[in-house]
Amino acid sequence: MEEFDPEVHLADEEGNPVTNKDGSLRKMNAGQKRAHSGHKERRRKRSQFGPQLKLQAEQRKGFKRRWFNDKEGRVEMMSTQDDYEPVKDENGRVIRRPVGGGMSAVLMEIPEEYYAENQAEKRRLIQDPKKLQESQAGEGEYIPGGGDSALR
């Protein structure tokens, strides 16, 4: 039978060894060992939970910035059709961030007056705000409610 060691085994308030159901001496877990040795229990630091700010970017006065996934020519389309321009770093490289699945996002900006015009045009096209989500369906996609759309 194992010899009782107060540095390894649990003891009750009176100092008697605590045993398991099979009669063996119960050992201390790591936290109990630290408490027994006089070390103050210290909680390890953890990273903060919440949104990751991987795609946070500094705004530029007079411009509206946002990230676009570089997928299926979207960045080029936003440049040629919607007046967005890729933002470049101090070395002249386009600012990109990985977003997963081998894809990257590109930081782009548009003058605020163009952005405001685009948003006004979107609002003008919406007849029924309750159906806005339905209007997000692409060509050939199912739209609930018999095919009605929020767009005119």
C-alpha cells in the first residue's frame, strides 16, 4: 500500500488521508497542490472574445471605404462600374487581407458623394422595405411569396 504524503495526497480538515472507494489514497489535482503549497491561485489570461477586427481599416476624409471579396471579378467590376478604387499602402501595393478558403478581401474606397448617390438610388428602387431581403435573390433564384420582389 502507498504511503501517505501530504504534498501529494488529499487530507480532510483533521489531517487524515482521504481515500477512494477502492481504499487507495486520493491524490491532489494541480489546483489543490498549488493551494496546499501556499501559492496564490492565478487565473491565466485569455484572449478577449467578440468580433475580430482583422478587416478594420482607417477611414479617409471625403471617402467611404469597405472590403470586397476578390471573387469572380467583383473587384474589377466595382472599379469599372461603381467608381470604387482599390486602396494602396505606402509602398503602392493594393491592401488585401485573407478571409479564408484561399480568398482575400481588397480594401476599396469611393468618394462620399458617389456613395450617397448610390445609396439613394438603392432606396428609390425599393417599393416595399419588408421585401428587401427577397430582393437580394439573384437571377433564377427562388423568391418566397410567389415571385414578388421589393424592386420595381
